[in-house]
Amino acid sequence: MATTDQKKTEIAFDESEKCFRELLDTFHGGFYIAQVVENSTGQPADLRMLYTNAMYYQLIPGSNPDETIGRTLRELFPEQPESWFQERIQLAVKGGNRKIE
């Protein structure tokens, strides 16, 4: 009985994940999910890219999944000023969403 319930839960989770990915992949704005990376003192210092939708790559010329996923914003955009990183890190730490240019 427990195995049947577990299998149903796994199927429901897989379906939910599929719907989530389809929603994000068809979203008309660039979108990413990132993990907060802490420095040696435990303070948020960077973001590691975990997921991006297709539109993200259209908005960031020359980017592609192989070079983006798993890398940090500081690795991807070293030319940006510190304030640019802090704005995104704080948004990730505090939660929510916002259009960022």
C-alpha cells in the first residue's frame, strides 16, 4: 500500500514539474532561478544560476545554457558594478520578483 501511495506521489510531482517548466519556458520575459552563494563569513555574496527559460537567452546576447547553468553572476557578468550584484542578491534573499533592466 505504501509503495502505491509513494508511486502516486512521484507521478503527481513529475506532472507538476512538467507543468512548471512548460509555464516558464513559454513565459515571454527572461526568467531565472538562482541559488544564493555565501562568502566565508556566511553573508550572501553571489547567485548561482540553476535554471533559465528560453527567453533569457534571447535577452542576453551570446549566452547559452551550457555556459550559464551552474555559474555565478560574478562569473557571467564580471564587468558589472558591485551595486548591480547587490541589487540582485538582495532581491533573492528578501524574495519576490521585480523587473530588472
